[in-house]
Amino acid sequence: MIGKIERFEDIESWKLPQIICQKVETIFIETDFGKNFQLRNQMEKSSESRMDNIAEGFGRGGNQEFHNFLSYSKESATELKSQLYGAYDKKLISKAQFENLSVKCDEVEK
């Protein structure tokens, strides 16, 4: 897989987390969510770490290393999805926002 891709930016599984990061940031800006600093900080870290893990694993140059970092990325997607439940339960995000991001997290896990 790595031999056919020259830049991590071309990896499809890196592009979707980038979109999710943008959507999460938009929620922080457009809602009162940004005032919940602890949850916001956790969500920023888990949403960004997915992209970082894919890039780092790709940069290691080996298929096994890359596979390991894809697993880390999947774990971060699961973590973000759990945090979305918390945000929804606290009424920091709407049902539509929750569902939209939850589906995207599921896509990343696949």
C-alpha cells in the first residue's frame, strides 16, 4: 500500500479525518460548546490525532508500522465518537450534528 502512495495527503483514510476536524471546529465556533474547555480539548486531541497517526505511520515507511498507526487512528475515531455521545448528552450539539459526525467516525473506522 505504501509503495503506491507517495504522500500521506493522498491517503483516503487521512482525508476524512481532516474533514471531521473541520466540522468539529465549526461546532466549537458556532455553538456554546467552546465554553466546555475540558471536553473541547479532548475532542480536539482525538480528532487531530487520527490524521497525525496516519501521517506518522506513513512516514515510517514500512507496512507493519503503517498498519500499527492505522490501528491507533481507529482508536482515536472510537474515542471521538464516545466524546460525541457526551457532547450530545450534555446538549452541547444537536442530534443532527451528532449523527453527522458519528457516521463520519464510523467511516474512518472502516
